[in-house]
Amino acid sequence: MSASHSALVPAWLTAPAEANELVASVWPASAHRVDDGSVEVGGVSVFDLRDRFGTPLYVLDEDEVRAHARRARSAFDAAAARHGIRARVYYAGKAFLSTEVVRWVVAEGLSVDVCTRGELEVALAGGADPARLGFHGNNKSVSELERAVDVGIGSVVVDSAIEIERLAAIAERRGAVQSVLVRVRTGVHAETHAFLATAHEDQKFGFSMEGAAEAVARIRELSSLRFVGLHAHIGSQIFDSSGFRESAARLVDLHADLLAGGEIPLLNVGGGFGISYTSVDDPKPIEEIADGIVDAIADECAVRGIPMPDVATEPGRVIVGQAGITLYEVGTVKTVTAGEGLDRTYVSVDGGMSDNARPALYGADFSARLVSRTSSETPALSRVVGHHCESGDIVVDAEYLPADVTPGDLLAVPATGAYCFSLASNYNYTPRPPVVAVCDGHARVIVRGETVDDLLARDVGIPASAPTATPHGDTE
């Protein structure tokens, strides 16, 4: 039986003529092979990256992040300008956040969206203007809200009746008037994994359409809060604007009803714009998505004869996703009989689900390439797996890699700039890798990697006289 007709191989995956190509839609624009067949990213060789920083290693192309930030801002600015309104583009910090990335996106004209005290502090430490921050979350603590009000945060997206009262009391004690948006479940959700879809009724975020109207009425009764708009988020890894159009129709209906109680300057449609993780993924250009979203809101407002509010959006993955790769070293390779007459090569690398939890969490697909050399060997059906004691520790479920992959080779997984570092863990007491930024032939650490000593330092049961570990984890 051929691999192309087997249930063991995803229907979208086909064997390439050769497995050396770096698919442009998946890799950073700067990634290319040089004369010896190895790969450079941001003008930096993968060998230099390995030798200086070790593996596994998160690599983030600064120019790529900045370019995507500019493109998103320009797309929504242009779409809004055609209708005589303004656009606000918030970078969704949960995708990847560090002080350096905050500086990059702020410099390119983006605001920043945070959803925890930690993310708030990183954004502030990175120099973000508090007035250009938005604060999300379904269970913001009193201390988190107090900190947000104290620093003068631009807006808080309220998620429950309890939070409205909690925030109003905090703002009143401080003599402040806090701007808030109300998060709404529109009933429109992305056709993605159930954990990624966030607009259906049976989930933790936001108010129902009816509940949102009641929430707004209550906010308008409270002198310490100012209602500035509605917010909705339909999910993640969305490839076009069709879902946003339907959500916009329902949001504008509610927006129109609420106008009787006062002005509403803003409508926030959320984010979730998708990227290519494999060669067959085909997201629409951000310009087309921006036009579709803003035009839909304009159409709905025109039908109802109401003025069009400013539009806000929250891209994250589409800013940093393609800008990142994760670099690994191959440890062991073995071929097994997968069934149906097919063999599968298991390529084990020195990272895994601790640095990329998305395949285990969502069944997310990624691709991989040998980056320390090229190969003329026939591509073999492969699975890239990690070093963890877990059968679900899969980095790339199905890929065609050269049949001669061997221990010591460098392998890279592209499109890991979003949600890989953010979801990283210490499973099996594995130190989290550093994050290195590359730009114009230079590489620098922007988030320090952990050592085994860092992990041991948290264990209060270790005697002070006990020997410590080396940075590589070997005892002295």
C-alpha cells in the first residue's frame, strides 16, 4: 500500500521529490541554505547558534516580527481609513512576550494586550505606555486589577458580573474612572480544535448576548467605570474573514441597541488570524482579512443607520509565529513497522513537549527540515519526537525527512514563534531553552535559558552543602 493512501499518513502530506526545500510560507523570509547546505536565519548560521547557545533553542527573527507588525498595522489602518474611522491594533502578548518583543511591536505602532499580572509587568518593563494596554482574563484577581488601575491601564475587558463590581470598587477607592469593554459570546466560533474556539456558549469566557446588555447597563450605573465598547473573540488559527463577518453582524446588532444609552466609541473583534504551519496551509493575506472585517462592520452599521465605531483587533500568532524556529539536535533514529506495510522513522531530538506543547494539547501539525546539511537520499516517512518519558511527546507527527538522518544532525521546526515559549514547561525536570533574537548577522539572548541549577534552587529540601549541577545538567 502506498503511503499516500494510508490512514497512517495525513491526507494532506505527500512525499516530496527531495526534502531540502524551505517552504517560504512557513519559514522566516531570511531563512536560506548556504553553500555547504546548512541554513542561516537572520544572517546567522545554525552552527553558530548551536555552538554559542546550545540546543534546543528558540530562534526569533527580529526583522520578521517587525515586518509582520507593520503589515498588520498598515492593513487595518488602510481598511479603517476607507470608512473614515480609526483602527487600534493590539499585539496579543500571550502568543509570545518578552521585554524586547514589546519594544519591537511598540516601535512599529502597536498597542499590547495582556491577560495576567506577569504579562502586564513584562509589557511595562518593555516600555509600553500603560494607556495603550488592554487587560483580558476571565478571573482577574483583586491585586491584578488594583495594579492595572494604579498604572493607568488603557482598558479592561470585563468578563463577569463579579468583575464589574470588583473593578468599580477598586477604581472608586482610587478616585479613578476606568475604561472597560464587555466581552461577548456571539455564538460564532472558529472551526478549530474545541479548546481554541472561544465564542460558543458552553465555555468560560464572556457574557451571552443578553447578559452583555445587562452588564453594560450596570456599568453605566457606576461612576467609576466608563463603557467604551464590546469585545468578541471567535477562536484561533482562522484563515479568512467569514467567521468575523457573522460575528460582526451580531455584535453590531447589540452595539446598535446599546447606543440608546450613550456613545460607544469602539468595537473590538479580537484576533486569532492563522499562519502556515505546513506547506498546505493557506491563510488569506492579512490585508484581505482586515478589509473583510472592517467592511463587514461598515455594512452592518449602514444597514442599521448608525455611525461606525472605531475598530480594534488583537493579532498575536500572525505577528510572531512565522518569525520563530526551534533548533534541535538529533539524538537517536530508529525505524519501526507502522502497519499497513509502511515503515516509519522515529527521529528523537533533545527537546520535545516541554518546549512545544501544542501537538500534545491540540494535535497541532508542524513541519521539520534537516538544517545542518542537505541530502540526496529518498525522503522517508518520519515522526519527530522528544526525549520525554511520554508516548505523546511528539513534535512533528508526520513529515518526510531524508532517509539518512543521523545522530548529531541539526533539525529545525519552523513557525514556532507563537505559543511554544509561552506554553513551555519543566516536564521531567527539563530546563526551558533560551530565546535568541537574530538580525543582520548578529544573535543575542533575549530570554535566558534555564539550567538544572535553576530548577534545583526552587527545591527547599536540598541541603545548602549539596553539590550543584553544571549548566549542562551533569553532576560534578
